[in-house]
Amino acid sequence: MSQDYLYSKEKIEKKIIGQRCFDNLVMRSFFQDFEEDYQGNIWSCKMHDIVHDFLQFLTQNECFTMEVKGGSDTKEPLGDKIRHLTLVLAPEGPLSCVSFSSCKSEMRTLATFDSKFNVVDSTLMSQLKHLRTLNLSDNSIEVLPEEIGELVHLRFIDLSKNRGLKKLPNGVCNLYNLQTLRLHECWKLESLPQSMGKLINLKHLYVEGCGQLKYLPKGIGRLTNLRRLDGCPVGGGKDDDEAFKLGDLRNLDQLRVLSIEIVGDVKVAAGEHEKASPLGNKQQLSELSIEFEKCGTPEILNFLRPHPNLEYLRIKGYNGSTAPNWIMSLNNLRVLDLAWWKECEVLPPLGILPSLERLSIWRMKRVKKVGVEFLGIEKETSSASSCITLFPKLKELTFAVMWAWEEWKGVEEWKEEDSHITIMPCLSSLQIISCSQLKTLPDFLPKTPLQTLDIDGSSCLKRGKEWPKISHIPNITIDGKRIVEAEDAVELPERPSTSGIVEAEEAV
């Protein structure tokens, strides 16, 4: 994308065009050994040796990978037609222009891998006039020169995992063609330049894992081309007039992916209550993550009500006793992750979500019982005559670190001759991790098509009466041991509770 290789006569997002190109190459066996993320998207793959060697041969005059054994002073001759240069295995030291003086003026890509550069030569920056892609991730850089602002053709910058980097030079704000800025895990990064609003073409901003970054500059709210905003901190700004607020999300209509970290005591500003949610008009928003450091109030969650088109939702650190009602209106939601809900005692009726495929519930420390309310029905509903399907598309279900959880109840009045309720007809994987007090499993599990069950740190299968509910599952693992016979489930020795250990680790 940064090299402008993706072109279409139609008005199609370049990301979609790029995905089609990649899928085409996959179909032609260019790639193998794929690794996928939580949504099944490929994020890593390998190229076969023969294909790799052939492509290196085809591009030998344009692309070059150089091993920098003795620092960046290595004077390995390069052709003047080299456009894409990768430096690997460089020891700690400066990144300067000595290594590739013959081609630097026409270079389009400069990348480093497995290197430890700690200084970037300002002369180098001022001479790479045509650079479009700059990847300096996972180095030891602490300061970037102001001259980086002269690289006006830059579309892509990756500075991730430079864990000593404290700030960006103001010159970055002059890169008006910049589309992607990646700052993942720059642990010491304290601030971004106040003039970030000048980056009018910025589409992707990643600041997740920047623990010292407590707020973004106000100008971020003017970047109307933003498609992705990862790890956006809100509430830690010393000067409210200069800090990005939740209400500033209102103008970012192109957002597809948004991750918010509430790091301070955030309140909805006066006058904002009367306005619609700043996310309610974002029809293209497909992924939303909201993480509270300490103030996860219902007021904030209701203010951040997204458009019903949302497909992925994660909420961590919520302090309310009940879930916001808008969750149950997300008819397109496919993935839901709920964690650290400190006051919640009753799980919301998630069974009514028609598109939900993956559900993870973590660290709900007050939940003692999961029953029909979780399925989304009342007791009187079970005796009704109409057919009901609950969790109709759910494939993966995870409960983890639910220390107070004792009962998982089903629909006891469900009889074979009057079974009008169908529950989890697509469920293939169930995980129950560190739920040490759980004693019972629901009666509807035998009717599910479960293929994999993983139970760790839970005692529910130490009682023989629970075995018939799961004996149909072909792959069962309990406390790391593959179960073959029913006796294995009954005779497993009690395992010490890990809750105290986990609590101690969290305290540290």
C-alpha cells in the first residue's frame, strides 16, 4: 500500500484490494504455514524456499538484504538501482548512510530486522528524499532526528518496540502523505506532537502497549481519514484543552477498528449527554475494544454505544452490576470478550445474539451461578409452544478464572417429547479454566456437537454424575491430561487451587 502498488479503477479500499492480491497468491501456493488471529485472519505465513529463491533472483537488481556484521560502517557495494533495502543482524550502534551511499537517493524502502540500532543519523534522513516505507521496529532507538520531517513521500513508519523512545520529533507532523504510524510497545513514549492534526492522510495509528502515554493530542480528532486507532488513551491529560476526549471521536466517521483505554477518572462532559453517542453513526466500525483502568461506569459505556453493525466487542474493567442494554442489540456481533467485571453477579442474556460465534468470559469474581438468564430465556418461556434457538451460531465458549462460580444450570424442565428449545447447536469447543468451585455442568451439553473440551483447575468432573453430560465429546482434556475412559474423569486426584497464586501474581 505504501508503495502505491494497489490500484483499482473502482472506489475500493486499498486494504481490500491488497487482501485480494494476497488471497490470489495463497491460491497459487506462494505461501504456507499460516498463523491466524482471533478472527481467523492470517497475520503470519512463510514462503517456500524454492519460491523465495526464485523471487530473489527476479528482483536482485531492485531488492537487497544486507547483513551488517560489524555495525553500519559495513561498505558492501550496492547497485545504484536498489530501491528496497533490508539491514539485518546489526549490533548496537548508529544507523548512518555509510553502508549504502550509492543508492540512498532513489531508495523507496528501508527496513531493519534483528538489529539494535540506537541512533539514527540526521544526514541519512535528509538524503532519503524518495523513501516511502521506513521500518525501524524492534531496535534500541531513543531519539529520532527532526530531519525525518523532510521525507515527505513517507507513507508508512514502524517504530514499534523501540522501548527507550520517549517522544517523536515535531517534524513527523510535516509528513502529510503518511498513512500508517506504528508505535506498538514503545514503553517509555510519553507524548505525541501537538500538531498531529496536520497528518490529514493518516489512516492507521497504533499506540497500544505504550504504558507511559496517558493521552493523545487534541488534533487527532481532525484526522477524518482514520480507519484504525489502536490503544487510544483517554483521561490522563494534564491540560484538558489539549487532550483528546471521548467526544472527539464524533468526527472520525471512517473508523473500522477502535481500541480505547480509559486511564483516568473520565466523566461525560456537560452537554454531551443530550447528544448522540460519538460512535452511533459509525456504520463501518467493525471492531471495538474498551478497557477501563479504574472508572468503568455505566455512564461511560452507554455514552460509547456503537452502531449495530459491530462485529467484535471487548469490554474490560467495567464496574457496573448489569451489562448495558445495547450489547443485546448487536445483531451482527460475532466475537465477544468480557473481562474483569468487578460488580457483576448475573451474566447478561447473551443467548439472544443471533450471530455470536465466539464468547469469552474472564474474571467475573462475583458470579456464583450461570443459568437460564445467560441463555436469554425466563423459566416460563421454557414451557411455551414456540421453537427457540439460543446461541444459534456459537462455536467457541470460554470461561476462565471465575473463582466464585459454583453452578452452571441448564433447562431442567426440557423433556425429550417436548424439546422445543435448541441450545448452542454449533458449539464445537468449550474451555473452563481455573473455575475451582464449579461443581455442575448444564443438562443441554449432551445435545451439542462439542468436539473439544478443555477443563483446567476445576473440580466439576471429580463427580461421576457429570460424566454422562460430556461423554459424547471425542477430545477431552482435564488438567492437562487427555481423557479416554470415564474412570479417568472420576479418579483424577484433586489439584491444589491456583486462585491464591494468581492473586499473588496480580498483586506483584
